[in-house]
Amino acid sequence: MAVSLDIADLRARRPAEPVNLEATQGDGLGCHAGKDAMRAAAEAAGMSETLDQLKRDYPAGPHDQPQSMCPAFGSLRVGLRMRRTATILSGSACCVYGLTFTSHFYGARRSVGYVPFNSETLVTGKLFEDIRDAVHASAKPEDYDAVVVINLCVPTASGVPLRLLPKEIDGVRIIGIDVPGFGVPTHAEAKDVLAGAMLKFARGEAENGPVQAPRGGRSERPSVALLGEMFPADPVVIGGLLEPLGLSAGPVVPTREWRELYGALDAAAVAAIHPFYTASIREFEAAGRPVVGSAPVGHDGTADWLAAIGHACDVAPATIAAAQNRLLPAIRGALSGQPIKGRITLSGYEGSELLVARLLVESGAEVPYVGTACPRTPWSEPDRAWLEERGVTIRYRASLEDDLAAFHEFRPDLAIGTTPVVQHAKERGTPALYFTNLISARPLMGAAGAGSLARVINAALANKPRFDAMRDFFEGVGTGHAAGIWQEIPTIKAAPKAAAPLKPIGEMA
Ligand code: SF4
């Protein structure tokens, strides 16, 4: 909304908290302003501490920030999936439109709260008051355990101080987080921003007195909390793998309701199935919980993971060996029963790319390249080492250009990747699968994972003749002169005659 502003007047009316007036000038700030401009604005607004913490948690190097959807979607999705949790966005209307659209596309079935602003309410501090009013109106204990407020780019760059919101209203927790696109590189890591903030809050509650027990009561066996959103069957499969160790599967973080946070913090150990949950891991470590990287994927991955979890939970070596002997033959059988033959390049932004690559390699596939939008962290080191020993090139913070270059260099039989990679491969007649919808939304763990992945990969590989037929049939359609609506082939006009050279004045008639 365009508002005519008198900056001198606004400076006089600005609140005690720093607010960045420049964020409201000209075209304002947004994705289009570039992350350097946004970052500079946020620092000027006193947000350096928040930005420094984000930079430490989610390092951008060695490659630049990957191209992906608005990162805030990760936090929004985590909030929307939790029972008795209200989620409110504070940001530009266009950002909120895109985020709510995407949420409902993915079946949120829940309202997204929005506090709109204009230049004046942003600069005078009225936006903060509007957010506080919205929080008070939403914090009804009969409806909610928590209200989450997410500052998008412009309010973060302008320094809207969510930290000044009340921590609790009538027993409803208020969680304010800054999730700017110029500070949080991927939507995967934005899930961690909210999960980490909630764990921190819940840890403080647990340290100060008794807290709610899990809905189904406490397990008799020590539990292992699972970090990372995964296919619903995977925690069940992991529970079956933990049982011979005398352990049980604990809550999955991000959790589906507030009380599960206490159960997760109470676990004997934490399995960082997805390796990018840096802020959440900080909270688990502060609670004294050991964190184990990698995951029970394939034969080798499961063998190593059982040993690492058993060690972290003080399980006797003989018990660990017995569990391995009992569980591994079935996984080896599933892998050899459904082999995968072919060269596959793989890339994605979910954080489970290295795990999927391990499973493919163990199934017999040749995997020359894995690209992930996520950073390198200690919790995926076992996977990196295992893959690199087998000649796989891993690119962290991979860009679309990295993924496409790998596609051209390795000429795979199947490309698994993000939407533009899949489109690029299919245009060239190469079968391709979208990582997020078709690979990360399947079971990966234990024997169930080995069989399930092979089925979808082999079906895609078998599609090569269909892609060849389609490419031959559509050859030339939608490209070159056929890219428009023209009925006839445009005639290329003859180049205009070159002008006659100018004669020197002395030679003129
Ligand atoms: S909130 Fe998301 S869409 Fe909006 S400016 Fe930031 S990165 Fe872009």
C-alpha cells in the first residue's frame, strides 16, 4: 500500500526500539532488493545478533545460497502441522500470499494468521503493537498451547522486535522467530528455526517444574528421539530396529504437539536422521542428550547406526551384535532381491539426499553425483565418508547450475532432482523423478526402505523408451520459432543493405 511519508516526522515518532526507516523507502525491501541490501538494513535495525546466530547455525559457504522456495515456508509448515498451535505471519502481503498458497497446496487445512502493515505502521512501531494485539486475541488456552509469530524479510530487516512479545498469555506460549530469506538459506533449515525455538522454550519449562506426560504415557524402555520430518512408516520401522537393543522410538522432532517436546528432551539419545537441525541439536545437547548422526538406511548404514545408538545408550556390545545379526540379513535380502541397474544423479533440498544415495549405491546403482541444498554438518559425516569411499562426488549448498552441470557431465540413465532439474532431464529424453514428492515421501529405513525405493526407481528407469518416443514425436515443438503462437514459419528478412561509405568532403560533387 503506497503511503506518503514525511521522514522527519516519522523519525520524531519512531519507537524506542530501533526501526529501519530505509526499509520503507523507494521500492522497499524484499527478495528483489538482494540479500546484501536486506542484511545491511537488518544490521542497521539492530538485528546483528539474530543474523550472526543464523549465520553460525546455517553457514552459506562454500557455495552460495541455493535457489529454492521462500525459506519461511519451512517454519510455517512446522507450525501448521502442530495440534493446538496458531501460526501468524508478519511480512509483505505478496510474501504472505505465496506462503499461504503453498501451505494450502500442501494440505494445511488450517488458517494462517496475518498481521498486515504499511510503511507508516512499520516505521512508527504500530506494526509491533498490531502483532501484540493479534497475539493477545489468539492466545486462548481452550484452543491453543502455543502461538507462533514469524517475522518475514521486511519486518526482520526493519527490526520489528518480536523478542518483546509476552512469553506467555494465560498459559499459552508465545514463540516469536525471525526467518528472513537473507539469513536462513533453505526452507529445510527454517524448520529447525522453529523446532529449536520450541525446544528451548520447553526445556526451560521442564527445568522449572513438572510438565505434561506424553499422550500415550511414557515408554518402559529408554527412547531415542528422531530428528527430521520423515515418511510416517519410518518411525515405526526404526522402533522395530531399536527393540532388540532394549530401546524404543521416541517423538519425531518437529513434533505434532507441544507435550511431545518434553518427551523428546527426555530421550536417552537423539538420532539426527536429518543432519541440518543445528538449533534443535544445541537444545538437546544443553539437556545433556547425546546426538547420533546418519540413519538406518541399507545394510552398512543400519549396521553402523545400531552400533552408534547402542553405544550412546550404554547398550552391551553383545546385545548390539545380536541385534545386528537379527536385523541385517533381511535388509541384505531386500537389497539383493530388488537390484537397481543404471547411472543416477541425485539432488534435492530436503536434507536426506545422502541417505537416499547410500541406499541407491547399496542396491547396485552407479551414483556419480549427489547435490544437496543443505550444508555440511558433523551429523552427515558418516554418510559423506561412506559415499566418497565409493567415488561419489558430493556438493553441499549445491546450486541449480551445479546439478545441471552434473547431469551433462555424467549423462545419467535417471536424474532425481528438483523441479527444474527434472524438467531439464525430461526435455532431453532422460527419465527423471522429483525428489521431494516421489523420493523423500517414501519409507527409507530398514528393509522396508530398501524394497520401496527400488520399485519406484526401476519403474522410472524402464520408462526410457517412452521418453525416446515422446522426444521424437515432439521434436522441435515449443522451441525456436515454434515457441510462439505463429501459424506460419516466420520468414527471415534479408539484412538491410550496408550504407554507402561517406566520401571525404573534398571529393563531394
Ligand atoms: S519472506 Fe520469502 S518471499 Fe518474502 S521477501 Fe523474504 S524470501 Fe522473499
